[in-house]
Amino acid sequence: MAKNKKTHIMVIPFPQSGHMLPTVDLVHHLLRRHAAVTVVLTPNNLHYLDPLLRIHSPENLRPLSFPFPSHPSIPSGVENMSQLPTHAIGDMIQAFSLLRHPLSSWLESSPDPPAAILSDMFSVPWTNKLAEEFEIKSIAFLPTTAHTLSVIWGQDDRGFFEELMQSTSTSWGLILNTFKELEEKYVEDLKKNFMGHHRVWPVGPILPPAAGSDEDRGGKSSVPVGELTAWLDAFPENSVVYVAFGSQVSMGKAQGEAIAAALEKSGVRFIWAVKKSGGDDTAEIVPRGFEERTAERGRVIRGWAPQKVILEHRAVGSYLTHLGWGSVLEGLIGGTVLLAWPMHADNHFNTKLLADELGAAVKVCDGMDSVPDSDELARVLADSVRVDLPERGKAVELRGMGLAAIDEGGSSYKALDDMVREVGTSAV
Ligand code: UDP
């Protein structure tokens, strides 16, 4: 490699916020390691790169856009899982895999081919084949933990995950949005039993560029961010509960009523982000009159919430969450105590790790269809801002460990350095 030539990496994020956001944040950290990065997106997802395009040179950060492939089960104009119900994930994976052919043509004629293709685990079955075709390295990115991967890998029937896991295990390298100190035994387990080599890099918590770039993170906020933070500014530290369940989960009416009743009975200050996936009307989830009755101490956000900004605010002290991994890390880094209501995907594994093993989250409810007892939930919500929960102490400790890991010289910082160096120097 010429002396000053940058290591060129092609990054292929998957169009779902919980995957796309940490992948784009990872791109930022690759660029800070003096890599050049081509990011493959479809037109309606190009906006995810806006915060990076404001701070990185176009010479190094290169968006590469292809039309979203047409698919019989995905309506025209839909390019992101946030516009679809959770069960459409298989269709989205299939539709997105049709990018292989245009990408292959692009690579064929590229004057500056990448040294590696780094792709979300959902795309690895086809991106690994692409990497093989062009004799370049394949790196799988998993926006979750080594614990989750270990558990799924250890199951007799891996169902939906079978092909994804098999392909991932043959990748040249694997990047995880976790940190060694959080779950060293599971990271080691993956090296030994899943990948069979050392190229497993825990590089998290992967954070976005800097405070101030979070307002339009993942989408345009449906409320004025300045007004929301000004409202929060009036409250004491750790006195507000944030209630939100990620980009995919849609609540039913009975669940909405239980949450609303619990928020009313508890008397806590709150922000409640309400959504139905597919963009349906959310009005019936929030009982009539609820907002008027709680206007003094609460805000309901319909649609896209500026979640990172909310969780970073000092007034927000606890977070009723589905425990999607992105939300877990944002909650921990924001200094909140996590109140767990696992719903789907990795949520139950994360609850096991965070609540049962590490004691950093409080379990409050379980499952996509369950309806919490509103008296019990009201008690948990009130306690979460009143008493010094042991879980808060543990969460604060994990926050410190996570920040130390990504600081210069920390384990995640070094892992990312190693990864970029190995991509640039070692053979496929
Ligand atoms: N998110 C957001 N606003 C919303 C909903 C989600 O900013 O209204 C972001 C959230 O901050 C997180 C991501 O979307 O970074 C969701 O990822 P997570 O892994 O928590 O859950 P998923 O949506 O994949 O279930």
C-alpha cells in the first residue's frame, strides 16, 4: 500500500434505525482513524449521513446510492423497517439483498476498490459472497452483544437466525457494539467457538459525533427540540421518567391504557414517546383526556422522538424501555436506570444480561402482548425517581466502564485501531 493511502472500507448498513444508527456512528469513528469509507444507502435513507457530511470531507466519506430494489411485499417508496411491521423483516432482508447485482457492477468498474466490505449481520449472507467474488475482506457488524450471539449460536434450533449465523461465522472479522469489560467471557467464547480466530472486535459503546449533532438523529424530531429541553431544564436531576420502546414496537390499546394509568397514579414527571409502526394513527393508544390531565408534569411525543437528546438530559433519571441494544447503551450513557419491558428481537437476551447477570436494570413487564398491572407499574415508576435503587449504582458503574473503554487507550478504542490496521495490512 502506498505510504499515505487511506484504508478504503465499504460499509453496508441495514435500513432499520437500531442497525443504521450505530453503523453510521461507526463510520464516523472509522473516518477518525483516517480510513476512507464508501457507505451504501438507498435514496430515502441518505439523510442518516447528514450529521457526518457536515463534519467529514467528501474525499473520505463517500455516499453511494442505489435505487431501493423492488419487491412484491414492500410498497413502493418504503425503504426502512420503521415504515413496516416487525414481521416484515424477512421481506426487507430479501429485498435489500437484491442490491448485490448493482454493487457487483459498481465494484467491477471501481478505480479504487475497498479493502473490506463491512456489512450489517442481516446482509452478511450476500455481502460475504460479494467480498469473495472480489477477493476482499468481509466484516460482519452486529449492533448488539456477544452474549446475544452466544445464546443464539448455542441453540439447537436457530430458526430465522440459522443462515445469518452460519454466514457471520465465516466472515473474515466481526465487530460488536459492546465493550470487553461488560462481557469478556462472551467475547472470548465467540472468538473460540463461533469465529475460531481472534478477529472479533468489541468497539462500543459506539457514540455519535458530538453533543449537538443529535437533534435529527435517525429522523426529524416530531417536536421542537429546544422547547423540549427548555421544559426539562426546569426539573431537578433524575426526576423525569422517559417511556419509549424503540423504532419498531407498536403498542396496543390496553397496553397504552395501562401505561397511562400508571403514569397518572405514580405522579411522576415523564416524557412518553408513542408510536405505531407503519405510521398509523397513535391517538387511540393514549386515552382521551390523559394529556390534559397530566400537562403540568408530562409530555407525549407522537412519531419520531429526539431520544438521544432526552436521555442525555440531566433531569431524565429513569427509562421504561424494551431494552433494544441501541436504547440500552443510550440509556446507560445518559445516566438513567433502565426499567425493562422486553418485547422482541434481542430484548430478552439483553434483559437477562442487564437485569439478571449485571444487576443494572429492573424487570417490570415481559413480552409484546403483556399488559402490566398499572398499580405495580406506578409503584416502580415512582420508586425509580425517588429511592436510590441498587440498579442505579450498577448502571452508573457500567456507564463509567463504557466511557473508559472508548476513551483513547481504552479497550474499545484499541480494538477499533487494531481492526483498521489489520484491514489495511493483512491478507484476505
Ligand atoms: N430512536 C429515536 N427516536 C424514536 C425511536 C427510536 O431516536 O422515536 C432511535 C433510538 O435512539 C435508538 C434506535 O432508534 O438509537 C432504536 O434502536 P434500538 O436498538 O433501541 O431498538 P429497535 O428500534 O431496533 O427495536
